Amino acid sequence: MNNSNDNTKATYNQIDLKDRTAIEIGLCRKESIKEISVITRHDRSSIAREIKAGRTFLKGDYYCDNDCRDAEYCKKSHLCGDSSCHMYCATCSNDCHNYCSEYRSLKCPLPQKPPYVCNACHKRKYCQSDRYFYSAIKADQLSKKRRSEAHAGAKISDEDLKIVDKVVYDGIKKGQPLAHIISVHSDEIPVCKRTLYNYIDEKILRVRNIDLRRKASYKKRHKKHPNGIAKQSFRKGRTYVDFTAFMEDKSDSVVTEMDTVKGKKGSKACLFTMFLRRNSVMIIFIMEDGTQESILKCLDFLEVGLGLEVYKRLFGVLLTDNGAEFKDAEGIELTKEGIRRSRVYYCDPMASGQKGRLEKNHEYIRYVIPKGKTFTGYSSADITLLMNHINSTIRESLNNRSLYDVIPDDDKDMHKLMKLLNMEEIMPEDICLTPQLISPVPRLIRKAGRHHD
């Protein structure tokens, strides 16, 4: 019958302070490594390695730090062949043991054999040779230090680290997200994203935390009283509760989120954005102003360019916020002839997270056109280029693919939309999400003045 309490059964758990204390006591009692292994329930080889790794070294008291028996009286010189040296070899900093045939060491040979320490030696107080002592507390401190050092620094070769540093630095300079860089250069980056963040935190790479946009913390948002907007007539039958009820038996892929991105305060120009949940494609229009008429003009352009049936399939369900530019619900839902082309629903007041995927995508716009900058001066071609770079960026949420990779070849509706909006894929290496991508054309302002003949 097997005895579950058999103390001789070895286990392979990590040696802790309790085990080290038992080792120290066993060494002082002159117990063998085998006897200590039975007490601690660790393998004998593990105990031996622990003793040698955790022991403390005390240097012996030798004449001029030379452990030869005859060092104090030795008058030999020039053993190394250096005739310009005027010192005796026994006192020279060079190791004369490599040259002298009469070298006899004073070092005690016992620490080279089990138990590898002098804890139980009766001569330890008077011995002048090199000595080793095992202390449980010091051994535990050394073990923790070794583990800490083992996890510090980069775990790749210097050559690989230089490649990683260059790839990440070049990508960040172009405004590319870290996930995009890792996906595109997976063959050159042998570490995961979390490890890259650790390298940046430890300043192993040239990129610093200040270069990473996502390292900035969000400001705390203050809630406002929502009753004013919630009771307005345009929301009747179109609230988020109504949206949830309508979508109960439908796929989330039929929904398109809408929003606007404002420019500099006092500037009328803004962006109208749409996000198709079916494939995460974002559409961006530039508008001279953020009025209801400008929104309807963009939607009418899509309807006419795609045809009513294709428009219904792509933009049949719209979800937006409560901005003044979206209050003309009937104009959004109906064609000029009064035919229904879509259904529009409004998020709860101060609940932008209900269309959070579009809000998240707005970050990419701000990489290129920072908040507080005017949209005046940007052309439709500029915004189309920005849209193409954003949609070509590789996303973790799409299993490290770009939006163009997830659009099926047989999706005729999407390909018709892409052709209408001049949507083209940008090569991963050429992705740029910095202000250098596009620059606004400065407006010419004529100043009134006197005419000189």
C-alpha cells in the first residue's frame, strides 16, 4: 500500500526561504546532502546547486593576496619574461602561478567537495584560507536578485534588437499604430506587443512613451443633464431603446454609425464620418459647414451614385448622436421623392459609447489633423487619401488584417461603394498617419489698402 505521507518522496517545487532555513540547519549539523534532500523533499542535485549558488564567499588572508605557501619569503622575479619589472613575482599583480613551477596553494580543497561550505568545520574561526558559508537569508536574497536580473533587459540578440528598434522607430515616425507595425513586420519582430511596450518603458528602444498616442490618459467626462435633448420630437420612435428593439432579430452588420468631427473653434468646415459595422470601413466627407443640408447632400450623393437598392442594403439602419446636424430625421430617412431609404436612430444623450467603434476610429483622423486645427483648406482628394490610409491600417480586431482584406471579392455592393468614393488600398509599408500626410492649402486673404500709381 502506498503511503501518501512518505517523506522520502521528492518534489520539484521552487526552493523557498523555509527550505533554505532547513538547508542551513542541516549543514550546521553536518548532515549530508542526501539527508537534507529527504527533509526538504527536494532532489539531491537541486540541493547541491542551491548550496553552491547561494553560498557566501570570504576571501582568505594571504600575503599580498598571493595564496602560495612560500609567497612571503619568495625572491623570484621576471618569471613572466618582463625584464623591466622591478617587483618580486610574489607581490606582482600578474598571476605568478601561471609561470612558477614551485607554486603550492594554501587554499583549502574541502569547499570543492560536498557539502561545498564551511558551516560545520571546526577550524572555520581560525582558518586563513578561502571560506564559503551558507546563510538562508542571504541565499534567499541572492535568489530574488538573480530572478530579477533574469527578467531585466531584452531577451533577444543585439542584432535582432537593432532591427526591432529600426522597424518600430520608422513606423512610429509615420504615425503607424504599434499593432500595425507588428503585423506588417512579424518576421522581423520576434517579440509580442506587450514585450515591445516593456522595451519602450525600460528605454531599450529609441521610441519613448511620449511617442505613443495611446499612452495619454483620457480626461474625466462630466455628465450633463440629458432631459432637454431626450424629450425633443425628432427622437420620437428613434431612441436607442427603439433601436435595440428593432435590431433584436437582425444582424449587427446592417448598422452604419454616423458622426461629425469638428475643427477649430469658430471654423465652419468639418468632417462627416460613417462607419459600416459589417466590415469596419470608415467613410469620410469634408463639408463646408456642419448643417443639416450638408449632411443630406452627402447622403443624397451616396444614394444617387449607388442606386436606391444598394443604398438600402449598405445604409438601411443608421445610428447617430443628437447633434443639430442630424435632427432632420425625415430628410435622412426619405428620398427627395418621399421613398424610405433608411431608418435613423439616436444614441442616448452623453452616451457616445453606444457608437463607440466610430468614436474610436476618430483617433486616426486626429493623428493626421490634431484637435484644434481647422479643416479649412483641405480638399476632397486630401480627405480621400486620409480615408484610404486609415482603412488600410492593419487592426488587431480584424485578426491582423486591414479592412480591404475582409471585404469579399463577391461583395458587389461594397466594391461599387469603393469605386464611387475612390477607395484604394495603401501598401502597409507606406501607411502614414501623421500631419505630414496631407497639408491644407492656405487661403489667400486680400487686405484692403491704398492704391499707388
